Amino acid sequence: MKKSEMIISAIFTIAIGVLLMIMKGEMISVFMTVLGVSLIVFGLLDLLQKNVPFAVVKIVVGGVVILFGWTIVSAVVYILASIVLIVGILALYDCLRYRLHCVQGKEALKILATPVVCILIGLILFFNQWDWVFVVAGLFTVLEGGLLLWEALSK
């Protein structure tokens, strides 16, 4: 990933963390709306490229997410938690297997911090019934974004 892409990704991660802390449960509704609108926009872009089957699927799914997203919010949180947890576990495995052989001290801690925080975010999202969970997940997400930004700026 390019340095500029890493910085943008870190900024978005920090923004999502702040929104989780401020908006708590409403963040999921906002996420569902943004997801639906994004799918519709990507569908329209596919339509402009004459990729009709993919365009129709994306537009229909985007509409369904916007109209009925509130009914599947709980399932979406668990799916998101699963994805974040799996990504964190895979990143931790990658770090342990390939990246920690030649580093020590602060560098090893820096390499391990991002996957561990990602795993913590996934675990916290599994227990999403209380507002404090969103605040803690937001804090960890901001921490994740800070670690990403630190990694991007140290390159």
C-alpha cells in the first residue's frame, strides 16, 4: 500500500472510531445508509461501463440495505465483528510467522499492536448490546487508526 493510501486509511479509521464514540448505536444505521448508497453508486458506475448484471445486483442490494437495513442491523454487527476478528487473527498469524524473526523491542511491539487491537475490536463488537461497547470499540478503533498513521509516517 502506498504511503498516501495508508495515511488516508488511518484518517478514515480514526474518523470511524470517533463516530463510534459519539453516535454509539446510531453509527450502525449511518453505516447501513452509507453502504446502501455506496452500492447504488457503484451499480450506476457499472451501468455506465455497460456491465448490466453487476449493476442491477448492486443497485437492488443497495436499495434493500437502505430500505430494510434496520432489520438486519444486529446480524450486520456480528458479521462485521467476525470479519474484523478474522482479519486481526490472520494479520497476527502473518506477523508471528514472517515479520518477527528479525526485529526486537519497540519494533516488534509496533508490528504486533495493530493485529492485537484489531482482534480486540472484533471481540468488543460481539458484545454490542450496550452503549459502553461502542465507546470502547471507538477508542480501540481510534488507537488502530493512530497505529496505522504512525506506521505510515514512519516509512
